[in-house]
Amino acid sequence: MRILAIETSCDETAIAILERKKNSFRILSSVVSSQVKIHAKWGGVVPMLAKREHIKNLPLVLNRALKQAKLGNYKLQNTNSKQIPKIDLIAVVNGPGLEPALWTGINFAGELAAKWNKPLIPINHLEGHLYSVFLQKNGEFSISNFQFPIIALLVSGGHTQIVLVKGFLKYKILGETRDDAAGEAFDKVAKMLGLGYPGGPEISRLAEKRRKQILKTIGVGALFERSKKKGISGFQNFVSEAQNFQFPRPMINSKDYDFSFSGLKTAVLYKTKELKKLTPKIKEEICYEFQQAVIDVLISKTIRAAKEYKAKTVILAGGVSANKELRRQIEKEVKKNIPHSTFLVPYSSFTGDNAAMMALAAYFRWSKEKKPAKDLKADGNLKLA
Ligand code: KG4
Ligand code: ZN
């Protein structure tokens, strides 16, 4: 069986082809055409520009994906049935995301499904991120190394959610952000500091410089002793104690699993105003402290949920899961607090938006439901269900 998946929910035009032969799965091709450079000029994604670019890129990306998968050199205008590639199912992301962008994928997928006479199913973007942890580096995947229940922390530019996964396609959202998503906060803070878009990678790069500098100056042991004496608790990592200033950890002690990052963003804004001059060193310090504040809240709530629901597997996924410090610290805390669980995170090639993870999600949905869609609609706020 071969599945062709299409993703256009934000600023990446992506198409991938997944093949299943008996019990072996392979990603035959995964093409991502990024519009980041176009949106960077505006400091964020402009929906109408994204729509225009998706429309332009989709036929080109399809061609590359088919070629890479050795399924021929297909031209959309071909009507000759012999030219129809050997695909059994088409899947397209219908939300959540930017609706003008989502519609381009849906319309394109609908056109292909009609032309090739193939079934078409919708995929939830977040479900794709969840499945990204099962993709191996070489495009194969295995799903043997985990058990339910899963607690998943999904962190992207548009979402921050803690999801309880009780079984395949059985989701319960335990909590989510009440305002900005974690990735969005990274992007907005980066903008305040005059760093590029997207902000996540730049902030983590500067934060890493600061971390190395602290370790070099004070040393791990001394820092650890100091933090112990001061009684710093929870997940506030000993390195962050070296800061001259601190940002809040919003909602870290609230009883629910919700998040709020807009107050943290405002705290950074006030600090930048107060400091007046933002030297490169000060920017590094702000990035470091801001990043640690986000990490502390994300980890604290995820561990609490994993304990409460007796998680056997903990997953970190979504664009923000590219953050090396978040990966390192959450893995450490999962091992310490839930020692018999498995921790899964996507390979860095699958943290950002791609269609390979969508194809995998499509496979599981199709295996369970086999329900082709009739009238697909974009839903910017689509929930995991
Ligand atoms: O999942 P994704 O690629 O797109 C959406 O579905 O939104 O996530 C993009 C988000 C952006 O906000 C970007 O700044 C953030 O992921 N991101 C990071 C890092 N790399 C990307 N955030 C923190 N640290 C990173 N290294
Ligand atoms: Zn995403």
C-alpha cells in the first residue's frame, strides 16, 4: 500500500509518500519546500503570501516527491490513465493551521483524488506531529518500542498541549495554552531582540552561548552548591541561578495542565525597555533565561501529568522539540521521575512540519476507519479527537 500525504498548514509545502509492504514501512520520499525566507521579511507568516506560495509550489513538490519515490515523472495536466502513479490513498492536513494555507492543500488533494480516482482522507496536523517520533532517520519506522498510556507534550508555533493518548487514535487534551503557544513566544521574543524569524533556533543558539559561558566561568559543581544552599527547587535548573535577573514561570503551580506564555513575553519586553541598551551579551542572557522559564513550565506540567496518568511512554513533539535544551532536560526529568517509562522525541529532520509524519498518521487512521472523506473543509482550530 502507498500513501501520498500533503501538508500546507503553515509555511512549508510538503508532500511525502509512504509504502507498506507486509510489515515493513518506508518513507519513499519526503519533500519540504520552505517559505521561511519570504515570511522572514515580515517577521512572521503572512497567510495570503503562504497561500500564493503553496499554490505555486504544490505541483513542483508533487513532481519531486514522485520522482524521488521512483513513481514516474508526473505532470498534473496529464489525463492519460497510464500516467497515474501507483498510489492507493491520498491524505491531506485539514487543520489546525492557517485556513487560507490549509485550503490550498485540500483543493490540490481533492483534484488529485478525482483525477486518479483514489480515496482521500483528512489528517490532523497535531496527530502528524505525534507520530513523528516513530519515524527513523533512514525513512523506515518501528512502533514496537512503546506502550500506552502516552503523555504527549506537543509544542509548535501554533500549539502547546499536553495530550493523554490511551490507545491508537484515542486522545484526551489535558491542557493547552490560554494565549501564546510556546513557539509563538519564542518567535515574539526573538522579534523584540531584533533576531530573525523563526525565533526558536536563534534564541536557542544564543542561550547555548550563555550556558557555555556560565559553565566556563563558575563551573557546574560551584553552581550546584549555590543553588542547593539557596533552596532553589523544582525544575529550575542550577545553571539558570547564575542570572542577574529572572523571568516568571507562568502557571507553573496551577493545578491544571494549561499554559500561558503571554505574561512571560511581556516580562521580557519590560526588561528590554528597562535595560535600554541590548548588548550581544545581554541578549544572550535574556535568551537563556527566557528559554529556561519556558522549559521549566513545560517540563513541570508534563512530568506531573505523566505521574498522574501513570504514563508508560512520554513523547515530546512539534517544532519546538528541535530545542536541544528542552530535549536534554525533559529526558533527564522523565528518567528521574518516571523511571520505567520510555521517552520518545523525533529525529531533528522530523521536528518541523513535514508530510512524512502525516503519511504515517494517515496509515493508522485508514487502518482503523477506512472512511474516505466526501467534503473536506479547512478547520483552523481543529482539535485532536
Ligand atoms: O511545528 P512547527 O514547525 O510549525 C507549526 O506547526 O507551528 O513549529 C514551528 C515553531 C516556530 O515557532 C519556531 O520558532 C519553533 O517551532 N522552533 C523552535 C526551535 N526550532 C523551531 N523553538 C525553540 N527552539 C528551537 N530550536
Ligand atoms: Zn507543526
